[in-house]
Amino acid sequence: MATEPETLEALKERGLESVLNLARQLGPEPEADLLRDLSQLDWGALDAQKSALALEPSPPTGSVAPPPLTPPSNRPGNEEAANAGWAAIQNGRLAIATVAGGQASRLGCSGPKGAFSIGPVAETTLFEILAGQIRRLGELANREIAWVIQTGPENHQETKSFFDRNNWFGLNPEKVYLACQGTLPALSPSGQLLLASPNRLLRSPDGHGGFYKALKNAGLFQTLKEQGADILFYCQIDNPLVRMGDPAFLGHHLLAQAKMSVKVVEKTEPGEKVGLIAVRNDQTCCLEYSDLSSDFQNQRDPDGALSYRAGNIAVHAFDLDFAQEMAEARLPLHPARKAVSALNAAGEKVETEAVKFETFVFDALPLAENVIVQMCDRDEEFAPVKNADGEDSPTSCKEALNLRAHKWLSQACPDIAIPSTQAIELAPGLSISSQDLASRAEGIRINPSGLVTLCQTDG
């Protein structure tokens, strides 16, 4: 934190002194409050924001090729990788991180997005589904697994309270860590700082790329290393089909001595609005769909498959040291113009245009060595909840959960007849795969509502 003279000098150097005008008109106390807020700014990051503001967006250049793809974990040929992944989990090398800084406002609810009910039968929440997977993975590995949840400034306390009220979903609360996401100041189109109130800057979350710094600021890299972890599995809260800590994925990552790896799904059609994993100038990267021409997206292989089909689903594996290095890296800043409510020069709250900045977690990919890109089956591992209606909505996600539950149950318990029209849901923590469900087949029961549980304690 900078001293007051240092803060004033930093403002003067950048021509930003006018941000103090309103506070000074109100007296010494508001001015002191605003200076304290300003003293927390990372001036190097602010300089990078102003530089990004001046850059004209341009499409990526250089040679681009599709990445080599590793087959999905549920296909034959992954046995060696799965064994390597399980050994790492059993030896305590794994920690899991979930980005959950958003609110459920777009879905018509208040509170953390992870508290949103998505179970097709029991209305289980996103947090509960993912917690159940971690609990079951730990049971199979005979090991408690650390879970890092990146919260946001708006939902940090609500998230903690939600876990408290739900007894941490059967997990050891001492192994669940909340790390609050950072913020970046919003700027006017001309590069001036904006105010939310006379004594407080207008800020916005720093994007999912802020995940690295959130762990650093919470001291979690050191904590996880002291517990023996050196691998980090990463996912976002909005995808309840994610296979948490997938052993085969982790095994491929380890066997390749990769620094960062990524799971992808095959794009449903050329224009699907997902980031595209590719190799550009011999570096793995994620290309934003808005930067890609129609001709590029429509390229096909001789067999008719899309040449560029590796859609990013925001599931990663990290070497923990590499993730820690990224907390110190200057990842690219992505500006977005938004209408915001801010103070004008007269101190009035008005709607105005602002530029908000985010960093993206996948922008670390070009800095990583030996990246593994693993394909996964969409119906097994990807059904995000992003929109209130239509695609990627609660309706589509619930249907995906229901269909996967039917599929797994028919594979694990072929003698149990369930009408295809009946909605069913696997109880949180029941299984992490159809094979795991089969190992518990003798104890499985389906209650009248369609919730699949165990009727007895099994080993």
C-alpha cells in the first residue's frame, strides 16, 4: 500500500489528480478515505490498463494449426494415464479449484451462482453437486482433497454463510478455502478514473484470470504446497457435469510433464460461440470466437470433421508452481465498454460509458510447456448454466443431468428398468463415473421422486 505522498505523486505523473476534486470539496475525511482507496492500486497494472485502452483491436496473426487431441477419459486407451492420475490423488498431490465469483442475477435469483438450484429432481445446488464429487473422489482415494473456491467481492461472505448453513456438504471445513477475487478500476474512454462515490473508486472484478492472484493473496499456494499438493485441477461453478479431479486427465498431464492442460469439446457447428483451442506460432492458445473469420471456422478435414473443433470448456490442470508464476505475470488485459452508474464532475450519479478490464485464465496457455489438450464427450462433461432461457440455461442443464443419470444407471444397473420419460438425479456424492456407480450397484435404490441413492452403507 502506497503512502499518501506516493499516491499523490503517482496520480500527478499520470494526469489523474482530478479524481480527488469531489472528495476535497467535502472535506479532509472523504479525501483521506479516497486516498486510502487509491493507495491500494497497482500502478503498473493501471498503466497496463491505459495502454490496453489505446490499442486498436486486431485479429491474431501468425501460423495457426489445430492442436493434437488426447481421447476422452471414458474411452479405451486411457488406462496408463488413469493409473498415474489415481496414484497422484492417493498420494495427496491434488488440490481442486473452482471459480465461483459470480451472482445468479442473470438467472433471476439473488446470491452466489453456486447456490443456484439445478438438480432435475431434488433441486440440489451447483455447490452441492461439485462438493459431492470431491467427497466421493476423496473416499475412493482414501484422502481428504483440498478445495479452493474463488469468490467475488459481492458474494464472498454469502458463500461462506451458505457453506456454514449446509455443514460444508460433508467436507472438512478446514480443507475448503475461500479466496476472494480482485478488482480493477474502471476507466472513462479517455483513461480517467471513475468514482462510485466521492470517497470510493468504481471497480469491477478482474476476470477469471484473477484466479492466480486471488490464490496468491490468500496465501494458498504456500498452504497447498505444505500439504503436499503440486497439481491443481481447475473448473468453473456453472458446469455441474464437470468431472472433478478426473484421474485420466490428470494422468495425461503428469505423463507429459505439462505445465498447464485443457479439456475441450467438439464444436457443434462452425459458429458456436466458444473459445477455440489452437496452436499459433508453435504455442497452444485460446482464440476468441469473435476474432475468427467464417472461412477459418468452416475449414474441414477430408473426413468432413471441422478442422478447428476444440471448443474450450474452462477445465484445466496446472502444475502448481506454474500457476504460482502466473500470479506474478502480466496477462493480457481485455477491455470491454459498458454502461455504468458513476459520479460526474458535479457529484451526480449518472449513466455513463466506462471501460472495464478483465484477464482470462487461458491466456497463460502460450506460456506453458507441453500442454495437453484432451477431448471430452459433451453429454458426459459439459452443460453450463449461463442464460435464463434457451441454450446453456437451467432447462438445458437439467435435461443434460437427467440424460447422463439415465445413461450411467442403465450401464451400471441394467436390471433396473426406468421409463425414459421419468426424470432421475444421482444424489450428490453417489458416484463420479458410470464405473463407480456400477461398483455400488447392489446398494442403489430410486426413491419415488426419482432421486438415486444408496439404501445401505457400502464400502
